[in-house]
Amino acid sequence: MDYVVVNGVAVEVAGAGPPLVLLHGILQDSRSWRPQLEELRDDFTIVAWDAPGCGQSADPPETWRFAEYADCLSAVIAALELDHPIVAGLSWGGALAIEFHRRNPGVASGLVLASAYAGWAGSLPPEVCAERLESCLAQSEMAPTDVVSAWLPGLLTTDTSADEVTAMMSDFHPSGFRTMAHAMAEADLRPVLPTIDVPVLLLYGAADKRAPAETVGAALGAPIRDSRLVVIPGTGHLCNLEQPERFNDAIRNFKSEELAKRVAVD
């Protein structure tokens, strides 16, 4: 894997083939995509960034919201000369993928929205959205061990990936955490969903309590014209880490179906 820095943003690049851009969630960085970077590199050129305010990337101004993150992502994709990538986002990264497509129509060939929301404001009751934001802001001032203990039970259903998730989350940026939480809490992307004009794969864990497939996932997919919902058994919010084989196979199948559609149109 190659490690590059583009406009202050740290990016991991691996493999060869059609480009696949991976966008992580809150309290994560490119390390959250380890199984995909290792196992999909024969199928894709994989680009996994550390979002501004995460991992090895610099903190953005705390005034940033999804529009600024999307413009930053657009600059990274342009600098790396990625041609019609599939853009895949998990949780917070899924909302960013939606906003990116809204602001950059015609760039992505497809979207993968995993454990995703239309923003917290767009997917959760107002009182839950407010509780999550308040909790994140308080946690941004806490010691990493306390933050990890608060979040880990809601992310994983087993201890298989607990050590690597703990190590990654322990490196969180307090400022970046607050900025991402504000962006998610203020975002209501529901008006964007009917305008999405590329194929969309929705991936959710069957045991995900933070973004349940039967409520959050179903509501996200319903207004999208060309969407497919896949529920992965035996996994929670971080479905790409807990069930990487099923997650990766779903993306491989999506690539094949999406390419077949393009050939049929041509």
C-alpha cells in the first residue's frame, strides 16, 4: 500500500482496477478499512482517506460541515485523477458520499452506503439527534479510554475486531470529532435522495442498533431510484470489519452489476 498526502489529507492507495473510494465514520480513519485494503486490491484501485480531523490528516476549521468535506474530497479525487470511482461511505462517511454526489454530479459511477444515514437530522428523531450531538461534544473532552468504552458496545457485536478499533479510536482528534458531529447532527439529506442518478448499494448489519436496517436503512433507500438493500447477518454498525467477506463480496457483485448496466446502455 502506498501512503500519500494530498492538500494536507492523508490517503492510502492500494491495488489496481476501477477506483473505489472509501470514506470512514466518526472516531475512525483509513485503518477502519483494513480488510478492504487487503482483500479488494485485486479488484479495485482502493483509495482510503483520513478525513480532515482524523488519523494523519490536519484538523479543519470547526465551522466545516458536509459541503466543505465534500469539496475537499472532490479535490483529492481530482488530484489522484480517479475516473468515475465508486464512492463508498460507512456511517458518517455515507452521508458524506451523498453530499459529494450532490455537489459533483457525474463524478461517481455508483455509491455504496454502509450503516449510513441521511444525516442524523435526516434519519433520527430530533431528540435522538440532539442527544447524540450533546454526547459527542462532551466526549470530545474526555480521555480516549473513556470515549472508547462509551462507543465500542454500539459498534461491534463480538470482540473479534475490538483491539484494532480501540487502537484507532484512541487516536481521535478532539476538534475533528466535534466538527464531524456537528456536520452529522445538522445534516438532513432527505431532499437529495430522489435526485441520485447512479446505482446505490446499501449495506447494513442485521444487529446494528445505531442505524437499524429496517428503519434507517429502509428509509434511506426508498426514495433512491436505483438502490438495493443488503442486510449482513451477525454484525453490527462496523459491518465491514465484523463480516468482511460478506461485505467485500457485496461490493464485488455491485461492481459487476454496475459495469453490466453501463455496457447495456452503451
